[in-house]
Amino acid sequence: VFLILAPLALAQSPTLTSAVPGVAVQGAGQLQMTLVGTNFRPGAIVVISPVLQSLNQSTGKVQATDIVILSNTLVNANTLTARINVGTIAELGLRAIDVLNADGTSTAGQSATGLFGTSQPFHVFPSNSIAAPLTVTNLALLTPRNGTVATQDEQLYAEAILTGSGTGTVIGQWIWDDTVFEEFTVEIKGGTSATFTTKQSLPTTVIGAHQLQLRMTAPNKLAAVPITIVVNPDGLSRERLIYPEISRSFDYITAPSFLWAPVPGATKYQVGFSTTPYNSGITEWFDVVDNRWDMPKDDWEKLPTGSFYWTVRAIDSNGIARQPLPLRPISRNIEGGLRALNARPARTTAGHTLLQWKPIQTNGYYFVTISSDFAGENILRQYMTTDATLDLRAVDGKLQTGETYYYQIDAISPDGLMLSSGPVESFVAVAGPGMQTSVQTKRATLLASLGRAASLPSLADLASEISAQTPSPGSTTNLLQPAISVTFSTQVNPSDVSMMVDDVDITTLAQVSATKVSFTPPLALAGGDHNINLSVGTDATAWKFTVLAPPTPAAVAAATSNTAAPTVQTGTDAEAPTTPVASGMPKGANVAAAHKETAKAKKDQRPTLQGQLGASTQWVSGSNPPDTNVISASERMIYEKGPWHIEANGSGLLNSVLNPPEQRTSHGEFNDYVFQLGYKKLPWNTSFRFGIISPVLYTG
């Protein structure tokens, strides 16, 4: 009996000389602890007590309920390791760390002997405490998202958010296809969350599927779940401004409507305005819950007149703002812009009708359409001029005294983009030189019924008076802005000369003298046939020539502008100018009707479906790595009809392992997507939105 009891009586209690870390914050997870001492035996565990007044109160056997011991590992008799989780609402204060052997001996004080133990202190701090130790508790990628489809060489930046505790510097790496392409440091103060982006664009040069991952290296090691991104040769820019178009101009009082593609993961949007082509010029952001905004009249009137810029940025559910889209120029007309200065047109010194309106630009052109009806379908003549006045001498002879005629003025930028349209104005024709009276009109009708012309221009006479003309009739030129000129063999009255190019009167833009008329188109002509009509008084002549215009890079870019990402002007945050309307000089009613098409598009938009499918297959010799295939899809759809609107926007992919057969699987990642349906009819509206929401970081 003595030989059996002696070892039990001689068993020594464990001692604890250090336990690190001795501090933690609320919500700390997977915290690795190392305990050093003596007499640690198999089955020994770590015990962390509830909050105590002093270490002497520890029994070494009561485990706190707000701290969980996940694992205990006995390294040797002197070393023990453990992993713990600290609750998010763990009680703050001092606790005791002890080691409890399986035989019941502990590092805590022995009340029977009155001896003090070797318990070590452990403090719990609030997660936002500046004095707390630095620990990263969670991290997540905000953008791009898993299943994103990108364009080759697209400027794509990654953004992430992390939460932690304490104050200090977090060090980590961005990993692209298992290779570090950028390292970063982020400062955390008092446990606040921090958002950060890559300083350089993701390497989207190589076509195919790629993996992106975020890893932390200090103060603790933590990694985000890797995501898959597919790079295609050409892509669909999903985040995009749609309306107003670039350089569009609007009325002084009537605020425009703004529209952009719905962004997956956005809980709201913000619209900003800047007087400079830089995001730093935005002083106020307007919150918008939908991806369309009818700007309030009061806010519109606070903006300056003239040209400025607008943009949109998406806001994730954690309140973090994404990078704004490239700024787009628009303008607000001055008060009364493009409106008639007088209720009744003035008269020139020669007695002709003179239209006058309030200008809205110092550079650019005005396109004026004269018609006999309010809808502008029965067009009498169209003009292009740089002045805010127009002499109607060429059309006065077609006007009937006492009848009402209509005109509308469109402003065109120096690049050929239609900026704005004025209201439809009207005037009553009064008698003037060359104008028709009701008697003359009846006489012309009578002569026509008898098969006799009321008047005929003597084409042969005017043609015989021309000694030279360029381009020559029926000729072909490679010049997009060819010089157009006519030289007369005898002098003419310059005030009787009128020239039209493609049914547009450009006389005010031409240089007219007694012996010559010359005109160089200020905008490039489109490829194809072009008609020239020249009249001197009642005499007229016409000819045509052909422009050979191969597709230019700008024209190709314009043709794909609805799908490709907008280019940015060098050194700015603004979109680069687009190709002019009609690829050059306006043609006839095309420009005059553009504002009608815009107004119609705002009410009813035909279904537009833009998308892309791609496949990337990787066959590898041997069995490792496996053969894979990735099918990617990207789509944007918009449809509007009356009060209804339907929109869809997103991308995703299908990852498949082809071989070996035992690993054959397919996994869809179509989660970067948003679909919405809305109905708006004043005074109420409703909308439904389905899609993913940005990740919000939770701890504990």
C-alpha cells in the first residue's frame, strides 16, 4: 500500500510562469495562446476565469462562459498551447489564466494551505479601444465580385474592407493567380473599419479565368475567400452613365432626368456636379435610391449656367462609396436661351424676314428648321449658321402673306453634337419683296392646271456663267472636309447668292463675293454622295460629288459606344468627346428631328439588350492540374413603356472541371447581378429590385 500511495502524495502542482497574449478585445477569434510553466501533464487544459478583483480569487477550475476554449495542445511538460474565441459582448476587466491537470491540480492558489498560486493575468478590452492590441477580425472584397466579367486591358481596381481592434498598421497582399502583384498597408485606429483599394489596375491583359485573393500577413494571418474573374477580348461596361448624353444642353428652368445602369450590390447612388473636369470639384452629392433621377427644379436652378459636369457613384450597404464614373459634360442654358427675341420677326434693310433669338453659346452652330406646320413635317428650308440671327431672303418668296409659319432652333457643338433644342416658335408672314400674295398663289395654281409653269429657274443660264467649280460634278474625293467653291465669269449681286449642301442652307457660313462663293465644311462629311445647290436670284444650278470615307477609329468607337467602357480624357476625370452627330456635317432633317427622338426615348424606350458570351478552356497534359472550362456571360437590358420600366444588369460564369472524370463538376457563380421592375404614375410609384447586396462585416 505504501508503494502505491507514495507517488500520489508526491505529485506536484503545475506552475505557470507566462501566458501570452495576456490581452484580447471583444470579438477576437481564433486567438492563439502559448503558456509556459512546469508540471504540465497529459490531459491538461487552459482555464480562463470570469472577471475577478484579484488573481488570488482564482480557483483554476471555473471557466468563463463568454470566452470559449476551442482547443488545448500539450507540447511538453513545460509548454501548452490553446486557441480561444472571445465573445463580442465579453465582460471587460481582469481575469485569471490557469492550467488544470487531469488529476485536479492547478496553477491557482491553494486555499487549504494558504499559499498563493501562479495564475497569470488576462485582460479584455473593448474592440474600439485605442489601447487594445491590433487584431484584424474580418475582411471582405467589395469589388470586383465573384463571377465578374471584365474587358481585356480594362482599368479594373479592387476594393476591400477590413475590421479589427486596437490601433496600428495592417500589412497584407493582393494575390492574382497565386502571385503577389501588390502589397499594401492600412492604418486602423481604435478598432474602426477601413476601406482600401489597389493602387494599380488589376492585370487584365491575359484572356481567360483568373483568381483574386486578399491576404493579411501582420499583425495576424487572415485570408479572404478567393474570387474568380473572367477577362474577355471585348466586354460590356456594366457601370455606365446613360442619359443625358455627352455635351447635352438643357433649358434654364426645366430640370433634366438622369439615368444610369443599375449597379449590382449598390443600396443607393449619389449624383455629383463639378464645374471642372475633376472629381475634386464636386462639393455636394445628391442621394438617389433608384438608378434614375428626376432632378428637383430647386436643385437645378442652383447650378451655374453654361457647361459643367455630372457623374454618379454607387454606395454599398456598409456606407462605402465606390469610385465615381467618368464625369460627363452637360450644360444649362441661360434664361430664355434659343427663344425668339421678338414676338414678331424684324425686317432687314432690304425688307426680308429676320429671325432673332437669344444665343446660348459663343462657339458652335445653330440649326434652324422652317416649316409650314407645328410638327415640323412640311419643311420649307433648313439653315446652319453661327449667328443668332437669320435672314430668310431665300425662303421669303415661298411664304404666303397672312399665313402662320413655324421654326425651331437646335444648338450644335463645335464637334457636331446636338446640344439643345429651343421651343417651337411661330410668325405670321407679312408682305415683303418677293413674297407671294393670295392672288399670285391662285394664278400659279391656274397656270399649273393648264400645264404651264408659273416660273422656271434658268439652269442653263447660271451654269454658263460659272467658269470653275470644286469639287467638279461627278468627281470623287478622299477629303472629309473638301473645299467647295464656285467662280463666276461675270459679277453677281452677293445678296442674291444662296448655297445649300445636302439640303441645308449654309450661305451664312460661306465666303460670298461678286465673283466667287467658297465654303469649307466645318465638320467632316460622311462617306457617300453629297448634293450642292447654288442659286443666284431666280437662277439655280446643282451638282453632286462623292466622298470616300473609310471607317475611322473614332467612328468604330462610336459604333460600339453603347457597350464599350467610355474613354477618359488624358489628365482629367471626364469622358473623352464622342464622334459628332451623323459622323460629320448635319444632313437635312436628321438634326432637326434629333430632339424629338430624345423626347420620345425618354417616354418609350425600345427593348435594348446588350450582352456577351465567352468561353475559356484549358487543356493540360498529365493529370495535374485538371482540364477546365469557364463559360462567362455579361448582360445589360433596359426597356421602358409608359410608366413601366424593366432593367437587368450583371455578369457571371460557370466553372467546370472536365477531366479527370472523378473530379468532373460544374459550379455557377452568377451572383454579380441585379434585376428591377418599376411602375411610376404620379402621385405614386412602386418598384421591385432583386440582386446581391454588398457584404457587411459581422464579428462574433
